[in-house]
Amino acid sequence: MATPTTNVKKMKMVSSNSNYIPDHLSFSILSKLPVKSLKRFSIVRKSWSLLIQNPNFINIFRNNLISNSHPLYGGDGDVSLVLNQFVGTYDWNIYLISGKKFEKKVKLDLPLPFHLPQVGVTPIRVVDSAINGILCIYDCDGVHTTTVLWNPATEEKIVIPPGHAEFQSEFMTQIFPHGFGYDRVGDDYKIIQHVNYYTIDDENHLLHLEDVMPDPFWEIFSLRSNSWRKIDFDMPTIYSIFNSAVYFNGMCHWLGESDTLLVSFKLCNEVYFVTPLPLEDTQYDDDFVVSLTVLNESVAIITNWKNTTSFQISILGEFGVEESWIRLFDVELLSTIERLIGAGEKGNIFFRRDDGELVCFDLTTGLIEEIGIKGERCWCQIAIYKKNPHLIGDKQAISFPANA
Amino acid sequence: MASSSSNLISLKTSDGTVFKVERALAKTMKTVQAIIEEADANIYMIPIHNVFSHHMDMIIDYYKLSVAGKSKEFSVEKLDNDELKDFLLAVHYLNMEDLFEVLTQAVADRLEKKSVGYVRKYFGIENDFTPEEYAAIRKKNDWAFKGDDIEPEEDEEKQEE
């Protein structure tokens, strides 16, 4: 019979073979690491380096990745989706959707001035995602841009004052919000937008004429100061209007340079990273679609050839590092998808199918669920929405956990 | 002492302490469950090797929390990395699925920013790459070593002038 050791030594006691951890135990630990750590530890020994490329291991790794609850939204079940549905040029709706089979749908009454008929073609757009239950809605009537922060739960609406853009009859002004997010350090909601001046030539190309027009610029809006400030950065601007921009964890991300670059802008210190996308030569093609989203805690791109049944997902290991993209999924569906319209919780991603139906694909089960709403073209967006009963700017309205 | 209640199972840890646990808790230990099922007669006392009484204390804590629906409140913060490893090995021996997932995630979280050298020591592994192979694979994954929050490699620190 073993003699009990003294109390003093109790917690420090380790079993005799404490240094040896069986392989499958270490692999289980590895499968729960973030991409960067996994890549670093691949040089611990040869079998680990091989393991990381093993399809079974990758399967477990990605299942862990998508089944870990999103820290900002996990747990309390008050999470739903917001859908920006584009039906036709003057017909769009915003829905709040909830329920496992998306059975609960509530159409929202949009705040003014978005009720007014719009002349331009650019559909109303929800910038990025819903931050803390607040939507940033932006609309352009061809001349003027209106940007509004809106909390559907309280119906509070804040109209954002105009920035530094100039308007003159000699040229056209394009204002494009690229990101809406929350700066945790400054406790401030911010919007980053780009202003460009152009004219249209005979072939309908947009031309910026340097001598005739003011320089394009970036500016940041701070809700705290209720003002815009120009910033002197040379960042790539967004290429396509929809599903190339997303906010996560203090950073605004968008795809620029014809969807070949990822720009990641940190709101608290205005540092930005440019990461080339992992594209093959053949993929620099208009028919190759790249969408940007966030899969739990990782920035991800979803790629597909237009009108095919398969898509791929890669996640980013480290900003600014092209080699750190990791291909996680290669999915083959039975129906043709057109384009990603957003990501939900856990492994849910949403697409517009070629018959117009908006569907949810669950990455963990491989099952497709129709939302029961159709959308026109690819101009629909879906984002995670968590109801916020407080006023925008209220201290207790911020419900991010301490380490998010 | 023979257990007369069929609802409690007696488990004896490596340090000689006997724990009387509910059958439901014993069921979460697949290793113990297999022993119970194999025994023809009622088994009085099951010895659990590699498991010490301080491990059992934590296992019982976790069990109580999970029965109350509060498994998220279970924390291993007070354990240092070696104690955590030791606990994981005990839970692994007992083949307890849920707690195993919790602990492997906890170990992963501890190791996330560590150096390759630390990880080798932690797992008791030797580097089996040739110097050339190592240099090549190290270079290929160079980006994964950069960052102020990543523990620097010992051997590389020495090489820096």
C-alpha cells in the first residue's frame, strides 16, 4: 500500500512518467491551437510536421475551430441574424431572423431618411456587421451619401454628419464607407471611409484627373467627438461593394485591389496591414469570386468560381503574411451557389443559390437549410446581430468580454 | 470496508486515499466503468493508478459543476503547467471524455505563445530533424516565430549577435 505523502508536497507531486505524453494526446492538444502556434510547433519533430498535413488531423482542427463559440456572441441565446435583402432597385428590406430553422422573421421599419425613393443604383448597404446591436446603414442617391447609426431594438438613430468631401459641378464625388467598428481602447464607435473624385469618360470609365480635382483621401469618424478627421494613408480601396468588408475585434477588414489584397485596419491605433490573398494565377479572373468573412475568431475568405457547386475556405494565420493562409475547407454542394452573403455563428455560412433562395450551409453537418427568403443578385448581406437594449454610447451598452 | 450501498463506488488513488463516488460519476470514467462491467461479483474497491487524491478532488469539483449546468465555471488556473499536464494524464488514463476536452484546450491555451524548445521539454520530445532539414522548415515558417508576444527560441537567442 502506498504511503501518503506529506501535505506540503501534495500539489507538486507528479507521477513517475510525467514527461511522456502519448502521441494521440499531444495531437489532441495541437488540434486546439490557433494557426500560428500550430505552424510554429510543426518543427518540434518530424511526426508533428507530417501530422499537420494529415487530412484527418485537419478535419479535427477545423471542427474545433468552428465549434468553439464566437466569444462576442456565445452563450446567452439572444443572438440572431440581420439580413439586408435586395429585391429590386427601389426595393430592399432589412429582416431580423432567429430560430434554428430561421423560422422567425421580423421585417424592420427603416429609419428615415431611407424611406425616400432613391435615384441611384447603389443599394442601401449595411456596413460590415452589426456591432453591439448597432447597424451602420449607408445610402447614396447618386450625389449625396447618408450614413446612419441605428439600433433597431431602441429605434435610436444617429445621423452621421458629413465629412470633408467637396462637391462641385465639374466633377463627381464618391464617398465610400469601408468600415464601421468599435475601438475598445478609446471606447468609441468609428467609421472609416474613402472619398474619391472622378469624371466619366466616353467609355463609362471612372477617371480621376489629378490637376482638375482634389486628391482622394481617407477619413475617420469618431462618435465621441462627432467629427471626421482626414488620415494620410495610402491603403488599397475596396473593389466590390458587397461581402468584401467585415469588422472583428477592433479591426476593420476589406478586400482591395481587385480582390487580391486584404487590408486590415486597427481602429485604436490606426495601424494597418496589407496581406496578399493566396490566389493562383488562374484565379485572377472576374469569374472567380472572393468573399470576406470571419469564422469564429479568424479572418477567412470564401472563394468559388461563379455558377459552380464548390467553394473553398481559407483562414489567415497572421496579418501581413501571405504564407500564413491555411486552406481549411473544400466543399462540394449539390446545388449551384452564386455567392456568399455572410457568416453566422459556429459553422453557419450563408449563400445565395442560383434559384435566388438564400440558404444556410452548416460546415459541421454539411446540411443546407433554406431561410425562406429570396434575394436579387448578390447584393444581400447577412450578419450576426445581438439585440442591445441600451442607448448607443451608454457605458453598459458595451458587452464585449474583457479579452475580446 | 465493503460498500453496502450500490450507489457508491470506492476508488483508491495511488497515494492510498479512498474516495466513495456516485455511480454516475464513475460512469464518466470509461476505464473504471470497464473494470466494473468486467467484474463478476460486486467489486469493493477499484484502484486507480496514476491518479492522486488531489486529482480526484478536482474531478469531483468538475463533476459537481457540470451536474449543476455550470461546467464553464470549472477552472484550472491555479495549476502550473506541469501540474496541469499531470492532471491531464490522470484524466486521460481514466478516459473521461468531457474533462479531457476541457483540459486539452487548457493546455493548448497555455502553450499557445511558448517557444518550440519549451514545447519539446514539456512533451519530453527530442528534435529529430537534421540541422539542414531544421533550417529549411524553420525558414519556411519564419512568420510563425515573429511577434512580441511569442516566447523566443533559446538556441536562436544565443546565435544573435
